[in-house]
Amino acid sequence: MRTSSSRRPESRTTTVVPKTCVFCDEKIGTPDAEDGDALRRFLSPQVKMLPRRKTGTCAKHQRQVARAIKRAREIGYLPYTGQRR
């Protein structure tokens, strides 16, 4: 016999707003490696690249963002690692 405490709580319905690609919406061409400040929004606090599901970019622009971040790191506009504590 089941007790009432073993039941799962009723799921709450939430409306999920789909994220849209910033580059497609604003008709921006390709992300620029020399604009390090704009590329920081695609990095986590640990300076890791964020996935598409978190940033909302389309596949085409996510590849371009990844390439731009790698170039910006090599040029010196973005760090390879986060700040040490």
C-alpha cells in the first residue's frame, strides 16, 4: 500500500520562451575576434565556452562564435583560464 508521502508532487507547467540567435535577429554578420567584450557573453565565469542551449545561438553562428573565441584567446583579447582565487 502506498503512502501519500511517496507520491511525486504535481508538476507545475511553465512556459518556455525559446531563445533566438542574437546574430540572426540583429542581422549581424559574423562575430569578430577583436571584439572581446561582445564575446564574453558567450563565456562562463570559468571562461569556458557556453553551449548553444544556454546562449540560444543557431548552429551556424555557434561555430563562428567558437572560432572567434579561439582566435581572440590566441591574439590575447580573451584569457584562456579564469581568475585564480
